[in-house]
Amino acid sequence: MDKPSDKNPPLLLLVAGVKGAIGTTLAVAIAAMQETPELILPSLTTTGKFSFLGNCNAVALAGWDTSAEDLPTAIEHHGVLPTGMWLPYTSHLENIETFPAPVNTGTLADQIKKLEKNIQQCRHSFPDARPVLINLLPAACDLCNPEQYETVEPLYNQTAAGMLPDLAYVLAAINAGIPVVNFTPNTIELPGICKLAVEKGVPILGRDGKTGQTYFKVVLASALKARGLYVDGWYSLNILGNEDGLNLMDPDNACGKLNNKTNLLDNILGYQVGEHYGRSTHKVHIDYYPPRGDAKEAWDVIDITGIFGMPMSLRLNLQGRDSIFAAPMALDLARWSAALQMAGITGPVPELGFFFKKPVGDNVPLTFEEQLAALEGLEKRIETRIGEQILSVK
């Protein structure tokens, strides 16, 4: 693993799913930040924030994956970036340490033990770093009745094959005092895990990164609500051809993401879209379409009514790049995580709903305006606490 030259202690991103499309894009972004930071820093919303963390480009990376490919091969495989764009950073990429994901046998405790050894190894390589776990694992079929896990003890003896693979990473990280960013739609924020996070002084950020279509849906829905325009129906279609799209063709894997995308709109507007039809008219579809690759396309048809009930409509076509949207968000969330931990803010952090489709915690901000205000308030809260810590030392 290359060590950033910055004198400040670096952030150390420990990525579950490091060889996926988002993970490899994140790896190239971090490598680029060491040589050509101007390609990355303008896209970070935390550039200029949290000066006590040091420079934004003081970041290192390690992670786990089920793939046996080396990192450059995985980058080429996903095809998010043209070869000429990432090839200059090959020396950095080849030095990033990656570990095989724990085998899906034995108990969850067996997996955790292996992951804890890997974490210790990373900490030995970066003794002064501030580690953050970034969960980028694929969407999976969620646990039945997650509320039953009021404590974490029953989890350890569960058969690994019957549990979310994310849980081993999350428990290993929290036990080691490492913040968690849950970018996936998988429900890892079990009651017992949230309690453990508070006990260990660890913030948990999540769930389900809000990258493209859903981000703009929040903005538009908030704007329509502010104007008193009634949303009569909203049809959303996503087509993508990467491995995430293929994975989401399994209905069990897709259910969490679809629910997050669908419920969000009713929560913002304060009513069920389609209520007078006796059924929801908010439709969300995800289709795997190989020619698109990582260049996801999203279509939205929005039917609204104004005074006298007169119908109107909007059409929105987003031609985005999933991993290009997601990678800077992961970097931002890592910085938020480190700042929150330093400020002593633990457990779920609902104020970061700006970044997620299904924010976890109490009193989650819903509209775009509320989410921006919550971010500003949280930043001030962190800065105040850090300032008090500095004064107490003096």
C-alpha cells in the first residue's frame, strides 16, 4: 500500500467489495489524488471542510473481495474509466493491499476473526491512520425480522451462509472502534449493532447511497411540494449493464433497493402517490441491459396537477455513470465519519440523509432543503465539539 506523503495522519478506507465497479473507481480516484488532485477534489463536497482532518488527499486504501483478479485487471474488467485515464497510476494501484473475502462457511464469528486479523495488519502498515469501513458489497436478500437482534451475541454463532455477508465486516470494524459507512441497501443497522456502535464510540452512516436518479427525485419532489403542485404519478425506469444491474435481476436482492427508492417519495410529499386511485402510482423498475455497462440511464415520467386539477407533466432523462457518482460520495462519507468520531458523535447519524436513500436514525430530514440544513447543522456541531476539545487541551 502506498503511503500518502501528507504529514497529517491519513484516512484509511477499508473497503468491502474493493474490486467492484465502485471500489475500483474509488481506488483510481485515491491514486489520482496523490498526483493530480485537481481531477478529484473539486467533486468532493467536503473539500474545505474539517481542516482538523488534514488535507483531503491524505487517503490510503485497502480492502476485501471475492474476486481473485488483481486490482488493475478488475479496473479494466469493469470499464468505468478508459485505460489511458487510470494507467498512469498503476504503480499506486499495484501497491494497494487487498485480501480475499472470508469464506462463506462456518459461523459469523469465524469470519469476524479473519477480518480482525486483516484489520490489524492494515493498522500495522498505517499506525497513525484513521480507518473507516466502506461497505460496497452487492445488494442481498435481507434478514427476516431484523428487530429480533436486540443484542449482537446471538449473531456470532449464526451460520455464515445464512446471514448477510456485510455483518461480519461491520462487527469486525465496530469491535475495532472503526466507523462504518453502509453504501448498500442491506440492513446492517440491527438494534444490537447500533447499541454496540454507541458503546464503542463509533458512528454508523447509511443506508443505500443516493447517487443519481434518486438524488434528482428528492430535489424535484421537494420543489414540487414547495410549489403546492400535486404529484399524481411518477414512473421511474433504470437501465444498467454492470454487475450491480445483473445482481438486481434477482427479486430477493432487488427488494430492499426498490423499497428504498419507492418509499422515499411518499415520505417527502406527505401523501401516498396514487392515493385516490386506491393503489400506488409511483412505479420503479430496474432492468439489466448489458450494452449500457456502468453508464446507467434513468427515465422519469412525472404527472402533476395544478389549480382546477389541470394535468401537466415532466420528462427527465439522466445519462449518468453510477461509479463516477458514487466514488466521491464514498470519499466524502469517509471524511464525515472520521470527523464525527473525533467529535464523539456515535451510532446512526440521520443528519446525513442527504447522501442516502434510506437514512437510518430518528427524525430523518426528508426534503432537499431539510437535508441541506441538517448537513450545515451537523457540521457546526462537529466544529463546536472539536473547538471545545482544543480549548480543553490548552
